[in-house]
Amino acid sequence: QEFLDVENLELIVRAGVTVTSPRGNVVIRDAEVQMSVSLHLDPGVAVTGVPWWVLLLAALLGLLLLALLVLGLWKVGFFRRARAPPPAVPQFRAVRIPREQR
């Protein structure tokens, strides 16, 4: 917002790289660089935000998409509680021997 009245802006950017390594064979040449960036702003173009109705429409469409996703997952049974199968009681096919014959 400070530069809205400025038409031309030049930035000077300086960057440097340093590497610390236990090995002595790391060599970086030209580890510092300086460059300039020129910005030419058009004063006729206004800087505006997004209209409120676009944000409202995007939020409503997002909620609709979320509702459709939840409905689809509910229809395929995604939210059903997984129940453990009843414990299997072993079925023996044995002949019962009366007490008198034991």
C-alpha cells in the first residue's frame, strides 16, 4: 500500500551462500550475488479485492460439494459401525455316551 503512488520501482537484492561442512573439499565460488529488479507499475490499473458475492458463492458451492461427498459415502455404507462377528462356538459331531455306560 505504500507503493501505490509509485510508477517505477527498482529493488536491489543481495544474496549469499555459506556452507559449513566437516569435509574440506566443499568449494563454492561466487557465493554472493547482487541483482536489481525493476518494476514498472501501470497507474491506470486499480488494485481491488474479490467481490463479496464471489466469496459467498464459493463458500456455498464448497458446502454443497461437501454435502454431496458425505451423502455418497453414507450411501455406500462408509459410516456404518463395524461389528465383530459373534464368537464361533465349536460344533462337535460326537456321540453322547450315557453316564451308565462310562
